[in-house]
Amino acid sequence: MPLSRISREYIAYMAILNSGFFVFQSYYIIFLTVNGLSYTDISLIFVGNFVALAILNLFAGDYADRHGRKKAILIGGAINVFGFLVYGLSSSILLFLLAEIILAGSSALISGSVEAWFVDSLRTENKLSEAKRAFPMNNSVSNLLGIVGGIVGSVLAAFALNLPMLAGAVLVAVATLFALALFKENFGEKSSRFAGLVKESLSHFRASPALRDLTYAEMFRTSAVIVYFLIYQPYLVLTGMGEEYLGIYFSVLMVSMVAGNLLSIRVAERLGRHRMLAFAGILLFASYILQPLVHSFLLAGLLFAVSGFTSGMAMPTVMLWRNSLIPSRIRASTLALLSSLLNLAAGAMTLTLGPVIDGSSFEAAMYIGAFLAAASVPFYLIANRRSTASMNMSTPGL
């Protein structure tokens, strides 16, 4: 059965938007180091992004629920374009920090809003079950375009390392115009004020043990993924890969993530979502533990691809699971709250990693990542047990 118009619009929008990020991500860290930043400097500007996100997410979720998810997406897109332009035309740590904070504002408006817009648009047309197909397909299509983005990024970076970021600004502008033309507005709880929505979201979070434990698991897992994101480019160069091949390798990472996306729901339905996510955590742990033992960029690249595979496998199942635990009226606000918690954890991890890499080694960072990946596993299992315990209660989500 073909996907509905809503799902097709959601997938197309996310594909264009994510392409704007993919086109420069293959040279992101190298771009910053070429401009004179140490890993401690890089960690500081990323912490600026994460802390700003943690704060702004709460206001953005409230704005989206009360004033419209589409409106939040459009404003976020415009801010995103500006942030990319600042990044691409800068060369100092202060301007990079400013760009990260601008991009945090954009991400806060878009991330929870588009997920809430999609789920509640399906609900309005009684097609909510379609999300089980649409979420993994969205991730797969976006990551497939990431393959092209990596190659395009390589070509552009050959002329100038800032060109991929400027190209990203163009693609985000196209995605924003797409949403302007085709998305239909929807809302959350319009009558509540900001404090009321935040209070209700916090109350729901505290009252849902399954949602809490799932969030804790994701805080550990996403913090572990930060390690791989921060070090894979310089580590591959250190082990012998030429910088000119980073864009091509980024395409390999996207293939591994697509494979994880495609398997996610199928494996979750067969093994159980908790076992699949626990397996992803164990696989991520193994990739970090083995990485210091290899001294070839080919083997290192293979292990980083395994890390990418686990990330691709986890996301569709996590998106379905958390939405099943959140009421529609506060969906964007609660997703924003969860995002704030994840970003605080990521910020703490990043603040730790920069000095560790500068003062110690990449290997030390990998062992930290392994610990965090392992720590996520029991929380997924506990979250499922608590979800099962409350199965006879009314479920507000998927």
C-alpha cells in the first residue's frame, strides 16, 4: 500500500533538509581544525550549541504547540540558513560559537516540531499506523541522499573547505520553501501558557517510568555517539586515510546507516524493541573497544561504519517508542523536554572529550564511548519491562 501524501511530504522535506547537513558533515571537524581550533576549542563551541539547545528547546516546543508546528518549522529553517552562512564565512572561534548558537535556535524550532507535525497530521487522517513504515523509510531516504552529499562535499571541498556549508544553506532554504508550500498547519494544546505546558510535560515525564528509562538509555547512547562523530575524521587521517577521501568515506557511513534504518523495525518486531536497542548498544560498545587494537584506516573505517550502523538501527524504533508514550496535546513540548535532556548529556560528554583528546589520546575517548554505550543497555530493558507493566492502561501515542 503506497504511503499517504502526509508521509511523502514529511520524507521529502526531511531528505532535503538533511542533505543540507550531509553535504558538509564529511569535512566538519577538519574545517574547524584547519581554522586553528584545538579539540578543546571544538568541544567548547559544541557545548555552546548543546546548552543553547537544552534551553531553547523548551520555549520552541511551547511555541510550536501553541502557535503552530508549521510556523515553527519555517522560522527554524530561515534561522538555519543564516547560521550556515555565518559558519561558512567565519574563521574565528567566537564566530563559530555564534554560528553554533544560531543553529541551536534553528534545531530547537525544527526537530520536535516536525516530528509532532507528522505524527498528529497522520492521527487527524486516521493513518497513525503508517508511522511504522514512514519513520524508517524517512531515515533510509535521508541517509541515501547522504551518500550523494558526501561525494558532493568532496568535490566542493576541493575548491574551498567552506563551500559545502554554503551549499548546505541553499538546500535548507529549498526545504523551507517546500514546507511553506505544502505543509498544513497543526497545533498542540493552544490554550495553555508556556509554564503550564512545561509543567504538564514534566509531570508526564515523572509519571511515566518507561519514558524516563527510555530517555536515560538514549542519554547514554547519544553521548556515546558523540565520541564517534567527533573523532572519526581526524582518526582516519591519523591512521593513513587521505583527507581527500573523507567525503567518499562519509558516503560509506551513510550506507551503513541506511542498512540500520532498513533493519530497525523488522528486527524490533522479531526480537522486541528492547532487545534490538540493547543489541545496538552492545555492538556500539564492541566497535569502540576494538578500535584501539587496529592500526589500519581500512579496519578503523569498518569499525566506524559499525558505529554508524547502530545509530541507523536505533533511531526509527526509538522514535516510534517515545511517541507511543506521549499524549498528542503536549507532544511537541514533551519531545522538546526530552531533547533538552539529551542535549545536556551530549554537552557534558563533549566538554569532557575535547580535553581528553588534547591531553591524552583518541583511544581514551573511545573507552569512554564504550562505557557509555554499555550503560545504555540495562535502561532499554528496564523501559520495556515498565512499558509492558502498563499495557492495560490507555496509551496516548502510537
